[in-house]
Amino acid sequence: MSLVVRFGKRHKKKLIFSAFLVGGSYAFIKYSINRIKKSLFLSPEDSKLVKKEYLKSKKYDHYLAIKKTSDDAILSIIESIQEEINHHLSSSEYLEQLKLKPANKLELWERIKILAVSKCLASIYSLVILSILIKIELNIVGGYLFKQIVSNSSIINDSHSINLSAKLQQKFLQNIEKFSKDGIKKLCLNIKPIVEQVFENINLKENIGTEYMNEKIDLVIQLFEAQNDDFVTEYLNFGYSISKGCLESEYCLIDASNPVIDHAEENILSDLNNETLDLILCEDFKQTFRSMFDAIKNDLLNNLSSLMLAQILQKESSQKITISLPFAKLLPILNQIKVPINKNVVIDNIKLNIFSANIYEAFSYVPDGNFDHDSLDGLDVNMLLKGLIQ
């Protein structure tokens, strides 16, 4: 014991210094670890922010999936639109009669002229209406589905969320199929007499350029759309009232041929159709419609001009060319043109994409007050960070 005491007295300063050194180092390490943990582990407020950003990321991915689905749907129906219009505005019968060299061949060419122009305009109208309708309905469904997904995951507290069954979605999306049949048929029948009114006095021998053609087409558009301020609704089978659970409205999208569904789903379907109607009647729809229509029409006229020039260059030199042809020679070109020439003119339209994104955002919106930050399945932020440093 005396040895220990003597050793202690002899090395007193060294022992005190060593104790301070070891203790200080331990305290510094503990302090540093706590600081690192605080910097890594998020506060409840920061955790809520991370979860909110995670939900936003999932929502964006879901929107992109809806956008791709709707774009693919639009591209897949272009051919069927053309076939439907060709069925209602076919000139095959008259072309067959011309092969027999009948006495009324001038009359037959006049009919072919009206049908050729009618087909071009009917194609543009049908494609624009159907494209926007697809975007509206798929983004409404997509918005509700996103809320349904996060609601089922207890991410939001929303007692009023709508449950869209597969059957109900199918019923709602039948509006698209109905327009592609009945709506296009009615549109073809209505546009033909107006085209005849504008083009009947143009002689088949008269030279026609794209500028003159554009003026005449604009006149047809003006007369056609002047028939009804909201003329688009006329071709979406509006005007039928749903009996049960439907707020009485001048317009409605579904018809009596649909099979009966239960009362709750009938009310939801009524709401979906009324929401679709509100969007079709809004100013954004009109602006989107006009933007798409003008883009496809200009695409058509540019292509028409190129085909006319190619035909002219076969017979004339490239100096001082006027791009115009007798109307009779223009008819085969009009008959073979398929609308749209450039499919990206449709799906890449800026106004269409903005309109679609706004619809999705409106119908998928989750108020902050309904967002349950503490029950986001599979995302415990602090546990994730703890796992990283262990």
C-alpha cells in the first residue's frame, strides 16, 4: 500500500493530467456522437416534410403512368377514327360508277369533292374531341385512384374518398367508346351539308392553292361551330337524364342502354359525368380544343402543300412555281391524306398536357389537414437513418 501511495505522490500531476485527458476524450466522443445523431435523425417536423415529399414523388410517378396510358390510347384509336369516318363519308361507290363512264360523271365528281373535304374536317374534329375526352376521363379516374391508393394505405384521413371499382371505371370510360361510334357518325352527317354549302360553287377546273383552301375551311368551321355555343356537347350524347341519384341536368354522358348498377355506384357515376361536363364547358377546354384543332389543321395544309408541290414539279421546272392545282387534281390528294400526318402534333400539344395535368392535380389533391404524417406505410424515416449508421 505504501508503494502505491508513494507512486501516487510521485506521479500525482501525471495521473491528474491523464484522468483529465481520458475523461475529456470520452466526453468529447459522446458529445460528437450525439451531435451526429441529431444531424442524421430528423425532427418530427422534418420527418413530416420528408414523408410529404415521398408522397409527392409517388404521385408524380402515378401521373406519368396515367399520361402514358392516355397517350397510348389516343395513338391506338387514330386508325379506327379514320375507318369510322371513311365508313360514313365513303366515296368508293362514286369512284366505281366513274369507271363505267356514266353521263353524270360531273355530278359524281362534285359528290366526291364534298366527301373528300368533309372527311378531312371530320377527321380533325373527331380526333381533337376524342383526344381531349380521353385525357379528361383518364385523369379524373387517375386522380381518384391515387387518393384511393393512399387512403387504403392510411396515408390520408379522408372519410369522403370515392371508391372506384373496376366495373364503375369501365362504365365511365364507355363515354369514349360511345363517341367513337355514335358521336362521329352524327358529326359526319352534320358537317357534310355545311361543306357542300361552302364548296359547291367552286369549279373542279378552278386552280386551288392552300391559302384559298384555308379560307374556305375556316368558313366551314365558322358555320359549323356557330350552330351551338357548346357544340362539342352535341356529339357526346348529352341530353339524357339519369333517373336515380342524378342531379337533373340539361346534359349527361351516359345513356339508357347501360346495364343497371347499384344505387351508390349510380350516384358516383352521375358525379363523374357531371364533373366531365363541367370540364368540357370550361374555358380551358375551349382553349385546348382550339390549340389542337389549329395545329392539326396546319399540319394537314402543310402536307397538302408538299404533295401539291411534288405533283407540280413532275411537270414543271422549279422556277416561278405557284403552288396550286385544279380542284379535280386535288381530290385524289385529299382522299389519301390521313389525319394527323404527324402524331406528335396531338400528344405533344402543350395546352393539352397542361390541361391534363391540372385535371389530375385537382382530382388527386389531398389537403394538408387530411394528411396522416405518422402512418405512411413503409417509410419510418428515423428507422431508415438508424439502420444506415449501425
